[in-house]
Amino acid sequence: MDDHATIADLERRLAAAEAALREKADVEAALRQSEELRRIAVEGGRMGTWRWDLRDALIWGDAAFLGLWGFPPSDDPRPLSDFTVRMSPQGRGEMGEMVTRAIAAGQEFDGQLAVVAGLTIGHWVRWRGRADQERPWIVNGVSFDVTDQQLKGERLTESEARHRLLIESWTQAVWETDAHGVVTADSPSWRAYTGQTLEAWLGHGWLDAIHPYDRAYAERQWREAVAAQGLVNAEFRLRAPDGGWRWTNVRAAPVRDARGHVEKWVGMNIDIDARKRTETALRDSEARLSAAFASVPAGIAVIDIDGKVVIANDEYRRFLPNGTMPSRGPDRGDRWRAWDDGRLIAPHDYPGSRALRGDRVVPGLEMLFVDDGGRSFWTNVATAPTFDAAGQVTGFVSVISDITERKEAREAARRAEEAYRDALERQVHVRTVELTASRDLLQATMDSSMDMIQVFAAIRDASGEIVDFRWLLNNHTSESRYGDVRGQSLLERNPGVVQEGIFDAFKRVTETGVPSSAERHYVHEQFDGWFFQSAVKLGDGVATTTKEITAWKAAQAEVLRLQEEMAQAKVHESEERLRQFGEASSDVLWMRDAETLQWIYFTPAFETIYGLDRETALRGDNMSGWLDLIVPEDRQAVLDNIRQVRAGGPAAFEYRIRRRGDGAVRWIRDTDFPMCDAAGRVRWLGGVGRDITEEKAAAQRQAILVNELQHRARNLLGIVAALADRTVRQGGSVEAFEERLQALGRAQGLLSQGGSDTVAVGRLVRTELAAHVDGAADRVRVAGPELLLRARQVQNFALALHELTTNAVKYGALKADTGRLSVTWAIVIDDRGGRRLTLNWVEEGVAIDPDTVIRRGYGTELIQEALAYALRAEVDYTLGADGVRCRIDMPVA
């Protein structure tokens, strides 16, 4: 059950107990009224009379008496057995005993019993009579029906017992006061709950058990309720028997007599300390969660199963100000819209509704939101359901991101692209019209060019796919090579255009409108030479210009050859400098053939890092040999990065090798890059490899140290907070709190001096004693083996030593010159083979008055309880007449 459910359950229990308290008061008033009514009925109602002859066991009765037992009227007596058979066995016995005692004492008897047979079965009859003084065997009396009063009394008794059981099961204390609110009667449950004595509780002494900060409030509530004769419902802190304070809820009500006057007050105390602590924890948790939510740049909220916002930051409330999800809030649901392929999505398929069905909507759905001012915003809404322990959906977490700027940027880019395409198509269309209108002029112009100028129209199949091109126009230069080819198929006349990629280029230009240009070495049909060809979209086809560049390419080749010779000379010189640099480098410089991936060079540092000589490493398939050195888990990542470099992109990556010779695992960081030839093709792969094993180890050690420091800081802050809380709550002084902080500081100092997370037990003991013992060192014995405690043990153990030392200084062996202190420890092995520390603190030679240190404060709690909780220690703490005996037994690593 979560904290909210626990609080709600406690509230229901308080309400039930309060109702029971009020009902108890009503029951008592009703009981008194019933008794008064019964008295009036008995004294003023119709009664039957009878005469009982004890010797002959005969009874004479009038009609009213006989009617009570279901007999017809008669003047003759009836035997006693006629009546006794209609009495219950218990009733017969009680009646006989009552009559016998009354006659022997000469007194009147008065009793009632149930009719269990005959016409009046189930009725109750009251007998009231007295023996004749002169004839004691004759008893005269009266009887009347008391069934109603008996049943009412039984119901009242049952109700009162039920109410008493209910109140006692839900409360910690039940009590009464007089009509003026003054305590005059004992309440054992109150004294057990608060630790007060009877003398301290009576009168108005109960106020002394209330926390000083709450005392005035509690007294005012009580006096006002007594004056107004109303109910009391107050919450404040009461002293607990252990000396602490606990929250209680006081419920009280007046008990009135038949005339409505207050006879007394009844009340109860219900312990709500757990609830109050839970409420505080919940408030703190919600405050932290709210701060975290507020710092997130997106809108984030937690929503319950009813679609209501439980907690949300301001950004989220901008989109959901009424706190209800759109599909559950008709007044706001029309502010949201979402589409799927142009179809409007129904609210029951919004992300929140889907999350309540158990679906995750991640990374989210784009939705259009309109705010109260009519402004539109594009958002991305992501949701994830939350579940209880049974797997049932309890709500969901929702994140809303404003993506308006991003959407607007995409839309602007799309409009710009469409505008560019439209402008280009209009431009081509205008040019096509102009070309059509000036065909002859264009033809003459084209014929004057020494380049081949051609225009092609696309041929498409039934699906619209371009399957061929048809010649529309050729200039004079083109016709001199092709002849008159207008209207002919490009693929039928020149099938080589497919192999050379010309056909695909024409299709691409026609479909995209993006011009292309390329050098082509065409050796098909009637051609064998180099050509430079450009193509632009023209209608549903292309216009091309082709220039023969065979002679130019030959000249270019010669220039490249000369440049290559010069470059080779420079490369030789550069390689010599690189070799000298590589020989001196502690990193491995290497080169691979881009196609075979075989090493062609690396520097001597390879032998140091890999533990393999260069000559051996370069033999055979050295790529496979190198991969064998890499640990299997890292090989695929290495190959992926090499492929990236081979494709023309640089890469930096880390991997592990198992070095030949000593088998050591080493971390390597490679920085690889492509090396291209003059044509721009990747011919070689170059790289620098560095051994980063020590860097990795240092980074790992640093991470461990940072984590340990953070852990220690959190533990220390938690302990400081607990010290402050318990010291103040138990009425401790600021000096005591500061002394405990100083003890913690001494323990942290020992941890810092050691440079590790351990401290020896002997150093802890001697350091703490040195802080308090000045001239008594000769009366202190400290002895034990070398044993290290972990940081998580040091803090609590140091505080326990501090409390033992300060108590010894104030009250024990270190207070008087005659006192002696022995602190010894040993290492023992338990039944499971685990090591345990056993420390004995023994004080002697001093007389201690237990009354001076009888209060059980936080220091004693820390020694006896905190060590057991935090360190799983077993503590035996005894305060004797001559000092403290304390034995601490705890597991150690």
C-alpha cells in the first residue's frame, strides 16, 4: 500500500473512532432514559398479583398474572410445576436461590426470568414478593412484563461492548474527565502511552506531557471545547515513554444526562506519528519532483487513471491549463488535432488515451494545439503508462515539446524548394517555346557550333517509366557523325550509352531537372575517343552539348605524367622525413593498401606495443594476423571503422589487443585516415596507433574515487542530519551536537590521511581518546591486533567511541583519578567462517550513582541500536556501580 492509501486508511479509522465515541455518549444517555421509563412503567403500569404456598407448591394468581405465563384466568391454584416447566433451567435455579435467601433473611426478593414455553414464549416476567411474617411458607407478590426493557438493555449492552472494542482497537489511550474538563480518574492506557505517573496525570497535569511548542494550542482547544460543550479534534506532539515525541490525534466528546447536562467528558488518543512523518516525506518528495520538473525545457506531467494531472511543470500547464487530458475534457478537447495520412485522429487514439490502455507512444505524435488566444502551436506529445504491482495501469507520464519553429522551418524549406522547381520548369517552358518559335534560327546557330548539339524526347512505358529517348534535333556537327537520325531511338542507334551510364544520366536529368556534365571515354559504335558532355532538362527530355576532347586528354595525360614524376621525387623526400619521424615516435605510424588491407609500412613502436617484430608482422596475410591479436569482442567494431576509412572518411576508435609474448591485454587508440592518389581515389589507409592502457586505468581509478567520494559525502550528510534531528528532538545542546560533528570530522580526517577507504581500529580508538583524555593517559589501556574498518563502518563506529568516551569523562572512569579504562579488541571467526571484531570497553575504580545517568539519551541509543542497524553489530551495554561495561561484536571484511 502506498503512502497516500495509508493516510486515507488512517483518516477513515479516525472518523470511525470519533463516531464510536459520540455513539458511546449517546448510548449512555439512552440507557439512563430507558431505566427511567422502565421505573415509570413498573410503578404505574398494570401488574398481576399472586400468592405462593411453599409447603404445597401451589400458586394462586389473578388473570393478569396467569396471562403473563400464557394460562387462562382461574380462581383455582396451579401447581408450581406448571410455571417451572415454562422457565429456562438457569431461570429456575436463580429463582429458587433468590427466594430461599430472601425468606431466610426476612427480606423482599426481586428478579426476572424468561418464558421459554407456552403462548408467551420469549417474554420476560419480573417477580417481586415477600414472605408473610406470621406464615413464612406463604409468599405474596406481584409480576409484570419487562420484555421491552430487557431487549433494550441487551441491545444497549451489546452496543456499548461493540463501541468499547472498536475504540480500544483503534486508539492508544482512552480517558475521562469531569464535567469541567478536569482529570479525576486514572487512565492506565494514557500513562502507558505517555509515561506519566498517576499523580502527574491528574488535574491538568496532562498538559506537561505535551510538546512545549504545542502546549498552548492544545490547552486552548480543550478550554474552548469545554466552554462550548462541543467536540474536540486536535493534533499535537506527546512525550513518549522513551523520551522522544510522537504525534497524536485527540478526539473527545461530552456525555450528557437525561436533561442534557454534561456529566463528564470521554476522549481517546490515536497515534498518527507515522502518518505525519509520511506527510512530511511526501511534501519533501513532491517539492524535489516539482523542482526537477520545472528545470526540464519540455512540458512534463504525471497524470492519474482519471486523466487528471497529478503534478506538472509550468511548460506543461501552458498546453493543459485545466489539468485534464483532452480526451477526458470536452471543454478543451477541441483545442487539439492530429492526423494520420490526412485522416483526423479521434480523441480515443490520442497519446494519453492510448497510454491508459497500456500503450507507449514514443518518440511521440505530432499534434496541433490552439491556445485561448487563438494561436496555433505544433507539438510532439509522448506518453508512457505507469503500472502498479499487479500490472494494472495507474496513469501515465506525458511529455509535450513545442516543435512550432522546427515545423515552420521545414515548411519554409519545402515552399522554397517548390518555388525553385516551379521557377525552373517555367524557365525551361519559356525556353522551349522560344526554341520552337525560332527553330530555324536555333538550327542555324547550332549548325555554326563545332560541338555536337542534340535534343532528345523521353519515351515512357504504360507505367510512366522512361525506357528510351528519341532524337528530336541535331546540329550540323552531329549529323556529320550520325547522319539524319531525327525520330530514331537512342538505344537502337547507340546501345553503348547504357554501358557508359549516359542513358541513366539522361533519365536523371529529365526526372529531376538537375543538369549534369561529365567526361566520357566512348569506345562504342562509330566512336573511339574522349568527349565532354553536358545535359539540361528540356520539356520531357534533354538537350545535350558534346565536345570531343581526345587531343586535350592526351595533352592532359602528358602534363599529369610530368607532374607525377615531380610528385614522386617530392614523395621520396617526404617519405624519408616521415621515416625519421616514425623511427623516433612512441606511437605506431602505419600504412595499408586500401584494396587488400595489407600493411605496407609501420614504425618500430609496433614491436613495443604489440610484442611482435615487424618482419614477422608483415609476413603473409598480415591483416588476419593483426585481427588475431585483437580480442574477439572488439574485432567487428574495428572492421566497421576500417570500412569507413576505406570509403573515404576518417575514424578514431579504441580496441583491446592481447600482446604476444606476455599475453597482456592492452588498450589501443587508432586514428585512421584515407590517402588518395592524384585522381582522388583512396589508394592507401594511414593511421596512428597509441597504447592508452595506462590512461584507461587512470580514468577508471578516477571514476572509482569520484563515486566513492560522492558516496561518502551522501553518507556523511545523512549522518549529520540524523545527529542534528535526534540531538534537538531529545533536547540536546548545541555543544553536544558540535562535539559529535568534531568526532565525525576526526574520523574523516583519518580516512583522508590514509588515502584509502580504510582506517585501523587502533587509530580510531586512540584518536578519540586523545581528543578527551589529557592527564589520564597512564590510566588508559588500549590493545588489540591490526584490523582495518571500511569507510561505511568508520563513521558510525567513531560516533559510538565518542559517546563511550564522553560518558566516561563526564560520569565514569575518566572523571576521577581512581578510575581506570581498558579498551581491547580481538578478531574471531564465526560459525560461517566470517571474521568478526570483538571490542571490550571496561571501566573500573569509580563509584557511579546510576540515578545521575539513568536517562536514555541519543548517545546510548546510538551505541545500542544504531550500531545494530547500520553495522549488524551485537552490543552488550551495562552500567555498573563502578563504570560501564560495553561489548561490541560486529562482522568485518
